Amino acid sequence: MAACFSPATGAIPTNPLLRPTSSTGLKSPHQLLAFTSKRRISRISCTSSDGIRNDRKAPATRRDLLIGMGGIYGSAALDPSIAFADPIQPPDLTKCGPASVTTTGPTVQCCPPFKGPHNIIDFKLPSPRELVRTRPAAHLVDKAYIKKYERAIQLMRSLPDDDPRSFKQQADVHCAYCNGAYDQIGFPETGLQVHFSWIFFPFHRLYLYFFERILGKLIDDPTFALPYWNWDSPPGMNMPAIFTDPNSPLYDPIRNPTHSDPSFMLDLDWSREDIVVSPEEQIKSNLNLMNTQMVSGAKKRTLFFGTPLKAGDAAANTGQGSIERSPHMNIHIWTGDPKQAHTEDMGNFYSAGRDPIFYCHHANVDRMWDLWKTLGPRRTDFTDPDWLEAAFVFYDEDKNLVRCKVKDCLDSRKLNYDYQKVPIPWLDTKRTPKAKKKTLANAFATEKFANAAPPKKRELTPLSAFPLVLNKAISVVVPRGKRSRSVAEKEEEEEILVVEGIEFDRGNVVKFDVALNDEDSTGAPAGPQDTEFAGTFVNVPHREKAGAPSFKAVLRLGITDLLDDLGADDDDTVVVTLVPKVGEVKIGGLKIDYITD
Ligand code: C2O
């Protein structure tokens, strides 16, 4: 704690990203220090409260000064809540270093062609007089659109490699922000990572915004809009055909060859193994997963967006939101080539942007953000200044370096784009409990074979056995703090299952599934086709900063609706089944918790 009060000694930052671009009226070092010390006091009270953050470093004195300055930039200058805020800062492009592919794998260079000093401009919304760009579903586009889109990508591919608008540089934006090329300013030990937390949606929205505008500018079409991969609806549950023509600039040869056939169905819960089921079963499983991730398991903001990430926090797979975890991650791995050393291109963050399909995949991820906000009264953006003020830098269509904040991108209509409307078939999917299906099957079996064995109960692993290596499916009885709650109480507080202390190698594909009250051990454990399925944990291979310590991840699943569907809300305990699917993982423990946000 004492470290929090060490005096600030820093000078005015030399990083051009942090220099004010407009006059703020608050410039003297004394004023900066006043902000700085206030912030420190707030920091002490806030570090203890949420229990979500991890490995928070003692604040560096120079950083404190920088953050103090961060609060006095721009129009928010006089809002005291922002002066106390601790948002993620844009990276210092001059300090971009090599990115690493995996934990032990090679490093790659994916820094922007930054030959500073550069003038960095603050983001401005596009003129409302611009025509709206309507992003079409990829399976619904016509020939004229495909021609236009191919031409735009072709032109982008033929820009010189050191042009920040070139396809190579655009792909490298993802690599640099995701594979440890940047430190957080003031935290040389902590890499900047835009996945696994509440900055996932806004970062990728802004990234696509500029990518789309660059393409539009290259073909001189201010209405050009990226297509979206409508994987949440049956006609979009395959690789969109526009990406599969080997002669098209939209093609990428480094993909899973089996999945590159548009007649092969996409499994949104893909576990690195093709289990071919009937199209009806696959659709049911996919729609159930979508419903879990968008509706029943995403009733609180932190469950949908992911948990807070503030300056100095390491985003180490700790706080993924539901959609980011699945199907977003699964589709990355499903698309990448399993024969490549690091599941390139889509199956690793450093290379994902090299496949044009990446931007189409992320357009649908982005669409989920818009849709989620229409699903109920509490489905709103965060108002925490630590989210709103978090910032990134991108090159725009005129090669300007632009500093953007999360608060700039909350409303896609203000960014002048929208999505083509299509039916949303996952809104009210009805699941069937596996237990019921079994009972029917057993009744039938008993008639036919008089002495058929009754369903076997899974063996139970005691909570005291944790931490443990998850090398087989295990079931654990977990106590619930509250039961038989009223509708109003359930609205207010979401019951969540927390899988804590998850350890694994971040350079590998890892997946395990979670089911509730799936006690019959005679069949396969519950999957998204069954009511009992609570969710899944997925890691796309990536690397934090080279040499960074390894962190334990946390999985949080909203289960209030699920317990109701299972008729289990009056029980004192719930049986949690953990099923390893891919890779090696160690689990620290399980608990039930109740959250309001
Ligand atoms: Cu930045 Cu789909 O990942």
C-alpha cells in the first residue's frame, strides 16, 4: 500500500500519443500532481473491491503522472470522475517490439510503419450527411457487390507493405495489439492485450471501422460496407462461399481444407474435431449455444462484454464475455488450418487478420453487440469512465494516426454503419433436458430388455480435491448461497458459476465444457443441444508479452435461467460437470456467486 503514496517525479511525457493535441487550460505540473495524488487515493479504495482484477502492479510514478494527465485531455477535462479514472492507454507506437506467436514459438515483427514523430489526431465522428453503410450478410450478396469487394481487397493487397492502409499492415494491427508487441504505458512488465476483457468489443469495432473506410476509399465508394458472416442463423452456418474461390483476393490458402467446402456445416461449439451430425441436430446445437451466449447466460453486462480491464491490469484470459469466448473463439479455430504449427491463419491472433474472412467474422461479432442491447432493459453499455476513456490508435483512410476512445464507438449508427436485417432464430430456442431424453430411452429399453441397467450416476469429486488436472470428465457438488429466489431477486442478481484458477499454456488450443445436473454417466456429457449445458471455455493460441508471468484464468457463467429450466432453483446444491475437450488444463476450484452487474 505504501508504494501507492510514493511521490510523483515524472516529467511531461515524451510519447507523442500522450501529448495533448488541444489546449486544455490545465497545464502546470502542480495541477497535474493534484490530479495524480487524488487518483492514488481512489486507487487504494478500488483495488480491494472487485476481486476480478489480477496481478495489479504497484503504480509506477511516471505512469501516475501520465494517467493524471490522461484525465485532463479533451472535452472531458473538467469531469472529476474521469480524473479519477484509470483507463487503458493507447500504446506508444515508438516502443513497439517483436510479437510472439506462442509461449515457446518464434517471434514476429508486426509493428506499424511508425516513423515518428507523428501528429496524432483525436477521433471525430463521421459527418451525419454521409450515406449509411449497410453491412450485408455474406451469403446474401449479389455479383456486383462481390466484384466491388474483391476489387477493394485487391487494391488493399497491392498497396506497398509500408503503407499503413495496406492489407499487410491492417492484418498486423491485430498481431501487434494481441500478441504482446506493446507494453502498457508505465507498465513495462504488462503487455497490452485487447482480448479477454471488456475492451474486446470496442477495440474490434474501431478496427473494422477503419478497415472498412480504407476499402471504401480505395474504390472511391463512400457507401462500401463489409459483409458479415451470419453464423448465428442456419443459412450462414458454413464458410461463406465468397471466400472459397481460390482465384479470388478474398481467398486464403491457410485454412482448414475440410471446412473450406461451403457445404460443410459450421459447428459453433467446435472442439477441434469434426463430429458430423444431421443438419437439424447441428442447427439445434448452434442455436442453443447462441441463446445461451446472448440471452440466458448474458443477463449482466460483465457476462456479455467481459470484466473490467484497467491500466496496469494483465488481460490474461480472465474476463472474456460470453460471445468472445464462444462462438467467436471456436470459429477462429474452426477456420484455421490444423496442420499449421500454430493453427494459422485464423487460429492464432498474430495471423488471424491475414485472412480476409477475419473481418467478416468480426462484423458479425460486432453485430451481436448491437443486437444484445435490444434484448432487454438492462442490456446497456457500461458507464464506467475506465471503459469509456480506454483508448487505442489506428490509421484512418487518409493515413492519419487517430486516437479513439471506447466512448467514441458505442453507437454504430453514429459511426454511419448498420447491418442488413435478417431473422434472428436463437431468441427463444427451447432446449430439452438430457435427463428427460434418457428417461424415455430407458423406459423403452426396459420394455424391450427386461433387465436393462438403470442410468449410472456420475462419480462425485469432492470440492477439496481442487486444484486438479482435468484429465477426465468430473462432477462436483457445489453449494448455492441462495435458493428459491423471487422473480425480482433474480432480475436484480444473476447467479453465476465461477470456475477459478484455470491454468494452461496460452500457446495451445484449450477447451473444456461445463454442464449442470448432468448426473447420468451412461451417455456423452451434455453439449449445447441439451438444457444441462452451461457453457464452455476456449483459448485461441496467442502469447502475452515475452517473459510475462503466467496468470490463472476465470470462467464466469450466468446460470439463473438454466437452473429454472432444470427445475433446480429450490435445491441447496448443484452438480457441476467439467468435461475436458482439447488440451491440458488445471482447475483451481468452483463456486457459486451472485452479481448485480
Ligand atoms: Cu481479436 Cu477474433 O480476435
